[in-house]
Amino acid sequence: MLYVGLDIHARTIAICVLDDQGQVYRRCQVRQIDEMMNFLERLPGPIRVCYEASTGYGTYFECFSQVAEYVAVAHPGLLRLIFRSKRKNDRADALKLAKLLYIGEVPTVHVPTADVRAWRELITFRRKLIQKRTRAKNAIPGVGPRTAEAVVAFLDDPHRFPNSKRVGAYFGLVPSQDQSGSINRLGHITRQGSATVRQMLTEAVWQAVRRSPTVRAYLQRVQRGEKDRRKIAVVATAHYLVRVMWSMLKHGTLWQESVAA
């Protein structure tokens, strides 16, 4: 078994191959996707491939799946947490990916099917055209059909999330954390995941606050009557909405008001 780490950029692709003992077997750098695929096809024996998620990661996944026994798409944010090193270059990154693959510790991302990826791209493109158009009321007060569609498309399979906290983290609506010993610092939201969905959810909050006593009560509870906490309350309410929608999708339930008007 050979373990291949790939650091893919627009102009260059660094390749590092480890053997079944975890030792460097081959290293090279190519400029074209065709060169990379030819290199992989010529490697002896079964191979496993690892690369970092970026633009076009789904297309690469399908290409590599044709020649590799296993393909791992690494989470960029979690890689930065694992490798807190100031030494960063293409060769070193390819080696790191190959080593993580070898020891089975790659922090992977979900790779949707080609149909779902095309659906997501359509949603993002269409969103740019209709940003200023109001959305009709849907099952959740203030959440129109386009927002609901976007959440469904990007969640893909709601059962792949073990709990609602993971959903919030997936859409980058949880605070960043820097913990060392007894010190735990919380910062701005991570902003991971789809910026399109985050923006749509935030705009849906304003409609939901007007239409739903439950959502309005939630925002007011977070804001605590302080003007400086308005932005915090809106983001927290967007987080609340997406958790509710995930639960509705997972359990097949409908929205119910819990606070009287």
C-alpha cells in the first residue's frame, strides 16, 4: 500500500508518496492535472490519496476515486490546528498530508455527490441575483423557500450530524476557541462553511422576529436589553434557526410556536 499526499494549487501540485513502512517513496512536483493523474496511475500496487479541501475538491475526489483505493479530503481549518507550524511550503504540506493518511488521522470533510454540488452552486449563483428580493413565508416563520432550500442542500443528509452543535459548527456560527490549560478564550464566529447560507439565515432572522413570538423571545433573551449585544443576538438567533431546521429535517416534524403571541 502506498500513501499519497497532494498539495494542489492552480499552477503547481506537490506530490509525496510514502511506502507501507511510512518512509518517503517518491516526491515530485507537476504543473498539470493530467501529469498528476499519469503519475498516480503508474504507481505500483494499491494507493490511498489525501488532499486538502478547496475549490473543485469534489471534481478531484471523483478523479482520484478512479485510481485510488481510498480518497480522504482533509478539513483545512482542522489541519491548521494540527500543524501550528510557521514552516509552510508545498513540499512540507504534501508530506504532512501523506503522514496523516498513513496513521489514519486525517480530519476529513463531507464530500457530496456531483448532483448535490451542482445544486449548491446553482443556489449560490441564484442567491446573488435575488439578494434584494423578499422571500415568501414558509414552514418556519421568516424562512422562505430559498433559505430552506439552501439549508437542505448544504446539510445534504441531516443524519450525518450527531447533534445540533455540529450543525452550528458546520455553518461557522459558533465562536472560535483558543484554550490553553485553565484559560479558555472565545472569539468571533469561525465563519467556516457556506457564507451564502450564513447570510441567508441572518436575513431570515429579521423576518422571523417579526412573525414568530418564539424567535422574537429568543433574540430578546440573548440581547438582554443591551444595544451593544444586538449583533450577537442576531447571530445567535441564526444559529438557533438552523439547529431547529436540522431537527425538523432529521425527525420529519413541523414548526410549532412555544411562546404565545
